[in-house]
Amino acid sequence: MALSIYLTITILVLQFAYHVQKPLSFLQNAVIFMVVAIITRQCLTLLVMEWKFYKMTEDDWLFVCLLLCRDVLTPMMSVIFINFYVRAKSAGQKAVVFLVSLVILLALHQLAITFNLLTYLKWNFFYTILLNAGFLLTALGVFKLISLTLENRKHESL
């Protein structure tokens, strides 16, 4: 049941990301996706294997759900967050976009806990809030770095 729910959520998120108006280019979105995917993968690997804060599931089918959440859903939610963040006009709208994205990521994490994909050992939900906020802020930092680089390139002459 967990696999069907995660596949459905993944398909819905990907469809939403495909159809939403994106002010960023494909290259900017791809770089943000890749950087967040790498950081997400490394963080979860460190938290599980090195520091033993989590325990991952041993079931192969449930591990596929964890891979979908770690490698597709979290980076794609970060890309969607950045595209809505860029379109937001005021600081209040940007804060609402951040909070809504954070709540969605936390709901996905809570779903992983509910289906026993992850088990807390030395971890709690507050740390999860900080970790997911860090993922979103990382995406924002990568976006700012990309925009700064593109802005500096406009002033160069050939």
C-alpha cells in the first residue's frame, strides 16, 4: 500500500511541476534539482549509516518508497518552491510559499514514519523541521548563486 501511495504522490507532484508556470529556465531548475538531490542523498546516508539517527526499512518494496521520497519528491518540491518564491511579490507571500513547502515536506516525512520507512533512534520531529528547512534554504541559495552568476555574465563583453 505504501508503494502505491508514494507512486501516486510522485506522479501528482511531477504533473504539477510540469504544468505550473515556471519563471526559471530548464537549466536553472535542473541545477537546483541536482544540487538538492545530492545534498538530500548525502544527508540521509550520513544520518542513517554513519550517525545512526534513523533506522531504514529492510523491506525492498518500502525502500523503493524511501528512494522516491529522497531522490524525487524532496528535490522536486524544492524546485516548485523556488519557482513560486520567484513569482511571489511581497515578503509575506514568500514566507507563505516557504511555510507551505515546508509543511508538504514534513507531511511526506511523517508519511515515511507512518509506513515505517524510517524509525527514529536519536532523532525527533524538530530536527526534521530544521533539516527540511535547510533543504529549502539550500535550494534558495543555489538559485541566488545561479542568478548572481547569470547577472555577472550579462555585463561581460565578448
